[in-house]
Amino acid sequence: MPLATIDLPSLGEILKDSPGWLDEAVDTAEASRIIGFPVCTLHTWRSRGEGPPFLKIGPRSVRYQRRTLFQWLAERQRRNTADDGGDHG
């Protein structure tokens, strides 16, 4: 049985309709969906000073900008498993 095709808008289309979309701050649950890691992992990373940068709005309010999440993911893109991310020329 073939999978259904979902017609998703391109990033360009999203930004045309909502120019500030990338800079909107999202909650931890939405950040979790964007980067594909569980909410509890984001909590752990924050407490250890790891993971994507976040905004601390108040004593109990944390947000992530979409742009920052996408940049964080892009910085981890590799061509093979031996690639540690350093500049190899």
C-alpha cells in the first residue's frame, strides 16, 4: 500500500506568508517536534549547558527560536560517521 503524499509548503512560501515565522519563539514541546528529540532530553541538555540555545523568559518559562533550532541542526550535519565536524580542508 503506497504512502499518502503530503503537500507541504516550502520554507519560501511560509516566509512569504509569515515573514517572522523563523524568529518566533516556541515552547519546549514544539522545539522537541522540530529537532526530533524528546522534551526530557531538552530539559537535561539545558541543565547541563548542552543542546540548542534557548531563551529564559522567567523563572519557569523557556522558549526556543525556530531559526536557532534549524541552525543548531544544520551545524550537526555530517557526510559520514567519521566526520567530527572539524574543518578538514
